[in-house]
Amino acid sequence: MQMNKTATIAISALVSLGAATTAQARDQIRIVGSSTVYPFASYVVEEFGATTDYSTPVIESTGSGGGLKLFCEGKGANTPDITNASRRMKPSEYKRCEENGVTNITEAKIGSDGIVVAQDARDGNLELTREQILLAVAKKVPKEGKLVDNPYNNWSQIDSSLPDREIEIYGPPATSGTRDAFEELVMGAASKGMSGYDGHYTTVRGDGPYVPSGENDNLIVKKIQQNTDALGVFGYSFLDENRDTVDAATIDGVEPTSQNISAGDYPVSRSLWFYVKNAHIGTIPGIEDYTKMFMSELMIGGDGLLKGEGLIPLPAAEREQWRKKVANRETVKLSDLK
């Protein structure tokens, strides 16, 4: 059947309109990801909305793993433009992105952070080692040369110098970048030097003492204020915001301070990131200007605004290196992540 000229023009117009609608489906940048990076990104989001002609971006705290899962679902206005992460993208996540056509990604490193083990400030000082924390949270522990189900329910059972308190630790869930970093930097590091483990052990117990408590670190802070026998695992910035009510344990004799974290002396330190879907640049307005603002000295510099929010700045030369990578839209490669 042949269509007349008028019908053909009308259909072409509808197709063009549909394409335009898809391309311009939203005028706000959509950001997901890490609860640890969320306060810093939220600050930039608000500043961006207040000082530019762009709409204020929409930002969600979904956890690092959850954010990368959403980010890697594909391209298009129904997927996020940027995802924040409190640990680097995993090779498996990169491959999932690749399988779904998300192949042009720029990686941005914004600063450093530490993971703290904290308690209510009224409980006094607490000194822990990574080995003691491992024995408190591991699913299996070494006994007489064998790995057995964790029998410890009290801190003093692990070491008589520790408080006679029930082991109860509010921490991040498995989807969280903070949880990934905690497993590697505390459990993995401690198990490598312990007899009975096969060099590396990161399986968290599920019988009660470790309580997954959601992606909101502020909620964990509130929980340990309400339950003064419990400990909480969360990012340094949340400790910095709540020093009047919570206090962090030293780990391996080192106090979590911005100086110790920046110098690499604090043993549970990690880097903070965001990832940009370059295919959305030019389609979703403002992405380049938002990333430029985030990477600016005003935000992540040695005396930047985000330092006041708890971000620990990178050394000046490293900041400049990452700023250039983001400005040039350098594409992260699988080999970079291994």
C-alpha cells in the first residue's frame, strides 16, 4: 500500500518528535551511588543549582554497588548519568557496563576518606586491632588449626583487655562500597597474617553480632547513640560531623584523623570516586559543567569547600592529574581497574 505525500510528512514529523522527546526526556542530571560520597556530591549539586542556569540535579543515595548496577543498565534518559562510589569500580561491573553498551566512561577521583569503628562518646576510649575486629565479625575463626563457626559473642572473649560487652556492630550492607572497603582493609588485611586462614578471608558472619543497617551512615550514628553498648562502622566524614556525640576507636594504635588518613598512616583509608556516562553528554544538559565544578579547587582543593564537609583532599599534583582526565573525558579501561 502506498501512502500519499501528506501522510508521509505527518509520520516523519511524528518520528522526529519522538526522537526529540527521547533525547530531551529530562533536563536534570541524575546521580546515584555511594552514601559516603553523597554529602559531598549533594553540596556540589546544591551549589550547581544555585549558581548556574541549569536545573538542580537529582541525587539518590543507593550505595556504591547499587549505584553502579543502575549506571551499567544501559544508555538513555531512563538510566543515571553519574554514579558516586566509595571504592573503585570492579572489573565485573565494568564488564556488565560493556555488555549493556555503556563503553565510554570517565573515572574521577575526588579525595580520600577513612572508615571508622565508633561508639557513643560516653563510653570512653576504645583501642582495637584489625585482628580483633576480624574475630568479632568473621563468619569463621581459627581454632586449633581449623576454621570453625564464630563462637564469640562478647568482646572480652576475644581479648581480656577489651570491654565486657556484647558484640553488636551496626554496619553497611553488602551493596555498600564502605562494606567492600571494610572487608578488604580490615578483614582481608588481618587474615593474611593470621594462622588458620588461607591468606585472605572476608566473609562476614550472619548470626546476629554484625547488623547490616542500610546505606544511610547517619542512621548508624543514631543507632549507636541509642544503644551505647553497640559499635558502628561508617565513613570518617560522619564522625567529623558528630564528634560531640560519637567517638572512634583507634585501629592498630592509630587515631582516625584527616592528617593520618591523608598521610596513609591510618590503616583503614580509601579513595572516593564518581563515574560519568559520556554518551549522555550533549543529551542531558549540564553534565560537563557539573563535573568541572566538582573537580574544581573551589570544591576539592586543599582549602576547598568540601574539606569543610569532611572530604580529605588529594595532594595538589594528583588533583590536577585527575582534573585533566575528567576535562578530557578520558575513558577508563578494564586494565586500569585490575
